[in-house]
Amino acid sequence: MRSTRQRRILARIVSKPSTLLAPAGIWLIVFFVVPLGVMMVYSFMPRGVYGGVDSGFTLEHYRRFLDPLYLSILLRTTLMAAGCTTICLALGYPVAYAISRARRWKHVLLLLVIMPFWTSFLVRTFAMIFLMRDTGLINSVLMRLGLITEPIVMLYTPFAVMAGLVYTFLPFMILPIYASLERLPTSFLEAAEVLGAKPSARFRRIIFPLSLPGVVAGSLLVFVPALGSFIPSDLLGGAKQMLIGNLVQNQFGAARNWPFGSAASFVVMAVVLLGVMAYLRSGRGELATSLRDIG
């Protein structure tokens, strides 16, 4: 009797998708929507004398962000995120393709890609410091081999920040592209090979167009978090490379200017949303054109 009642209750729950979505929906509302609402209200309030906010309404913080100094920081951050996305795509696509074509070692290679997630992001960043500093492993090996006579300055440079961003977000590019390539129909490649298509033509006309959904997903997964990242620029850039994430973190931390930090966050969010919408539209257009060409 009890098992029959439990089955009925379970069937009733499964038949209503809204019931299954309720826990995740409540979590997102409490820890995402509500904090965003608080930040939006703060962005229109004056700053308190000793930090925090005072009652009132002002657009001063948004006008302040239009200062050339902050616009240059936003532009630098956007270029760094775009450069990180481009490098991750150039490095990640061949890796994802090789993994999708591997047979015996496929699971081992995937494990190696996922393995960095097993350690703390902060620990991995400090490990890169030990690699790139003047007395680090890279300079020590190059000097012992006689390839250089004095250490190469890598740490606390834009190169170090970019290297940290690429190292951090490269797996986010590899995995979506691998998922697209793994589902690629082999019959298309076999038909192209029978018809005499060269490997370069098969890649250009079939493999890459069909993997565009993975490319778009990977690019978004890299570009969006890279735009708000601040730890690589703090630790690897020595706080010399100010990015928008550092600006927001400083405003909520040392500066105690919560309204300006909130306004800067929403400006970045607007830029991200516009960029994502434009990228998705271009990606869909390219995908549709490529599929028409295949057909």
C-alpha cells in the first residue's frame, strides 16, 4: 500500500516539470537574482561618508565610469578577453580534434584535460609564478642549456597575465569542441573521401562547420569569465595590469565604494550581453550558411 502511494507521488512530481525546477529556481533567485537586485539599487545610491551607501538617488557613478580612465580599463579588459578566447580556440581545437579521433587513449586524454580542475585555482596561479619568475624553472632550464645568458622577464608583464588566462580557461574551450566533434557523423566524412575530397577540403567543408556549435559554446565559456577575472592580473601581473575585475574588486574592498563598484559591474554586464548576443547571431548565421553549403 505504501509503495503504491509512493509511486503515485513520484509520478505526480515527475509529470510536473515546474516541481523539478523549483529547487534550482529557488537557489538562483536567492543567490543570484536577489544579490543582483541589491547591486542595482546600490548603483543608483550615493556613497556613504565611511563607505557603504546613503539614501538617495544619483547617476553620478555611471557618469563617472564614462571617464577615459575607466573606459580604457574596459577596452583593455575586452581586448585581453578576446585575445584569450582566440588563443584558446587556436590551441584547443587541435587538441579536441585529436582527442575525438583517439581510440585507446581517449579517456586518458580527457582525464588530463579535466585534471587541472582538481586543484585550487589559486594554487595553480602560484605554480605559474614559480615557473615564470627570474629564478623559476623556465629561466633555470634555458640558462643551463646555454640558450640565454640572463633571465627573461616574464612575470608581472602582460604576457604573464595572458598566459595565466589561457592556462585557466583552455579546458573550457576544449571540452565543448570535443563534444561537437565526437557527435560528428562519420558517414559524411566517408562520403567526402569516396568523392575524392582532400583532407583540407573535408575539414573546411564538413568538420569545422559541423563543430561550430562547440566553437561558439567554448568561446562564450572562455570570453565571459575572462572578462571578469582578476586573480591572474593581480598575482601574475603584479597589480600593474588593471582589468575591470580588479577595478570592481578594489571598489568593493579597499575603496569601500559599493555604489561605483555596482555601477561598473552593470556596465560590464551590459557589454557582455551585447557581445554575446552579437556573437550568437553571427555564429548562427555562419552555421546556417555552412549547413547550406554542405547540403
